Amino acid sequence: MMISPVLIWFVIGTLFVLAEFGVPGVLLVFFGVGAWVVAVLVAVLPGMPLAWQIGVWLVISLVLLFTLRSWLTAQFRGFTAQKDSMRAMPHESIGQHVKVIEAIPGGDQEGHVRWKGTAWRAVADEEIGEGVTVEIVDQQNLVLKVKRVERAPEGATQE
């Protein structure tokens, strides 16, 4: 019993793609896709000699590698680079003046402020009552640290 060359190229392609998960850098997937292309070509042109099959596989794989690798790598790195820049970026909330909508008891106990139309959890070093204008001085995840503002400038609240 003879195994079909289409099946062989398909399995080779699948092995390359699966091996990509265990190897750093985006490299093997292009050889896998090249093998799949050869599988399709061999299905369409069943008499294609083995030397031609290997040549087409190498050419297609290398063309894909050199044309798409930098783009594909940038797609994956772009996500992590953006994530890292979010951590380094100063929070836009810092310095904003907001209103307390639920009293802040002080210490580690939370109250709520309204910023950009949404209620945010807030903490402060001192007790601050409802309706008081405060300034955001820090942000830890979804909790804003605020301090009392002596006198808020007109139009400075972000409600």
C-alpha cells in the first residue's frame, strides 16, 4: 500500500506548524504553510516529480519567510509592547478634579468619586464627605487615591 504524496506533504506541514509552538521566533510556520501549498499542488498535478515538489516547497517557504515574518512578528510583539507601554504611561486621571459621590472614610476604606461619567472607587488619607471636590493624586488599578482640594478652579470637574 502506497501513501499519497498529498497526505505526506499535509502531515509535514502540520508537524512544522505544531513545532512552531515549541520553538522561539516565528520561523517554522512558514515551512508548514509551504508544505501545505505543495500538498495542494500535488493534488492538482499528481505527476509532479519529487525534486520539483521539494524545490517548490523550499521556494514558497523562503518567500513566505522573508516577506511575512517581520509583519507577523510585529503583530505578536505589538500586543506585548502596547501592554508594556500602558504600564509605563502615566495615568491620565492624575491631576484631575472630581466630585466625591460617596463619602470616603479615610485610610484604606473606600468611597466613590465620579470621573468621566463613571463611579470610581477612591481612597484618601483623611475623611472626605460627599459632594467635596478632590484631586486625583494616584491610581492603582481601578482605585483612585485622592486628596481634598481647597478651592476647585471653575469648570475643572470631570463629571
